Amino acid sequence: MKKRNLVLTVAVLGIAAGAAYMTRASWMGGGAATAQTPRPRVISVDLAKAERKSVPVDVDAIGQVTPISSVALKSRLETTIVSVHFEDGAKVNEGDLLFMLDARQIDAQIEQAEGVLARDQAQLEGAQRDLRRYTELVGKGATTQVNLDNAKTQSDVLIGTIKADQFALENLRVQKSYTVIRAPFAGRISAANVKVGNFVRPADTQPLAVINQMAPVYVTFAIPQRALVDLRDAMGKADPKVIATIPGHQRSESGKVAMVENAVDATTGMVTVRGIMNNASETLWPGTIVQTKLIIRSEDAVVVPTVAVQRSQNGNFVFVVKDGVAKVQPVKVDRTFQGSSVISDGLAGDESVVVDGQLLLSEGSRVELRARKAGA
């Protein structure tokens, strides 16, 4: 009997609870229904403006710095080093004295040649006196014509001998000039490979030192053949700009295109371009690998931050915000430039595009500008 009463009690309580739930709207005064109405979701995003401005058409490449002039200094004589007049790695100017070589042997040869020249000049003077005397005697009938002819021949022989003596003497003076080695142009010199007292000769494979011109310098790099036509067109109108930057540093040098190779490499499809850089501060060092940027021309275009461009199966798109609502706008990206994308189709400029928060957006999503943190 008690068990039956317990079952009836539970059943009555269950029916009462169900009735109370079904009639909750009346006894709660309708407030619960009002509280459950969902509020439209608003997504916080960061926005940026699409801008129409002049942007360069450029090509990035890896290049190498090469000196315009480089000379390996070598001795043209077999002699010894008398003195070295520079510090290793120093900057030298054109005409600076670098090495002095032993010239004593050549000095002796020059003195000997000068003595031979003086002797032959004295003999010429005697021959010319004889020629004048025989000329007078022939006119008086006091000597034969043969003597006059012999005197003239002797004079002519000595004139030729003196010319040979003079040329020999000049050659020795030129040889002596080789004992003084000067800088042929301004630049930086390497460490000296010889010291005072070292014996040097023309057959030596190792140079005395090497001088590289530092300003200006060449930067050589390769660009794809697809950019060749635009580059050649630009060279006919202006000087395309070349910027070379040392990797890992912000220091760079700018210059212009000096030369385009006359053939495209058939194996790579690349063409070699050489830029000439002023390099007055010697930022670029010969042999350095640099990042180069060839600016072919500038053109007016619409740009947006690259982070605003999203990709889907249908192509690239951006979220354009107008009146607090996000809209999917398909775009065509022509190229990228310093963190910005150049839009060739889809935007006219001055639109507000989403640059952060796109993952939560869809067509028609309501958005609000994200609050900036203090100091941001």
C-alpha cells in the first residue's frame, strides 16, 4: 500500500511540473521570451584604406659587387724591393708612390749609354769637319771626289749611330721608371705580398699587391627575360634605377643601369644586367653579395596591404566594409611591392578593407572598428 501511494505521489508531482513549464510564459509575464531573443553578432576588425598612388614596377634579384677597375701590381724587372710606401688595406689616390725597386744596375747602364752617346757625338762632329774640308778641297781640285764621298758616308753612319744611342738611352730610362711603382687610379690596396729586400721578377705569379677601385663600382645581377622588353623601353626614355642593399643591414646604394648583356642565357632564361653605383661612402665592397632592386618605371595603381588579400577557390578577394557591413569583393592582384599588393581590377581606390579579423567574416557580416590599445 505504501509503495502504491509513493508512485501516485511522484506521478502527481511530474504532471504539476509539466503544467508549470507549459504555462511559464503567463506566470512570468512574458519576460523570458524577450530575454532569449538573440542579438546580431558584431565582429571587431582592423581596417585600412585602398589607395591610388604611383608605385614602381621593379624586379628583385641577387647581385654581386664588382670593381670597375682592378689591377694586380707586378714587377717588370728582375730586382729587389727597396721600400714599401703604404699600409695594408689603405685607401690610395692616383699617382701615390707604392713601391721602390733597386735601380742601381739600370743607373749604371744609363751612365754607360750616355758615355757612348757622347763619344759618337764627338765622332760625328769630327766627321762633319772632314766633310766640310773635303768639300772645299774638291772645289779647289786639291783632292778627289772619292775622299769627299767617304767623308759624307762616315758622317751619315755616325748620325744613324747617334740615333740608335739615343733610343737605347731612352729605353733604359723607361726601364728605370719601372723601379718606381705608383697607383694607376684611386682605390683600396690589398696587403703587400712582398717586403723590403724580397727579390721580384716579371715571371712571378703572385702580384706585389692588388688595387680595386671603390667608387664607383658595378653591381651585376640577372633578371627574367620577361622583364627585358620593359627594361629596354625604359632605357630609351630614362635611366632605370638600381638599388643595392647589403643583406641584414639597412644601408644601401643607388645607381643606374650601365649595361644589359647582348644575349639571354638559354639554359636559365635570364639576362645579365650591370648597374653602376656611386658608392662614395664605400658601402658596397667588391665581391659582396647584395640584394638588388631594379626599378624599371613608375605607374599609377590601386594598392592595399597584402594582408588584406584573401584567397579562395574562385580567386583572390578582399572584405570591403561599408556602413558597418562586410562585403566580399573579388580582386585581381598584379604584383606585390613592399608589403602592399597592386590591384589591377576590383577596387577603384578609397575603399575600406579589412586587414585583420577576416577569419570570422562572411558576406554581410556586421563589423566594428577594433579599439586601439593605448600606445598602439
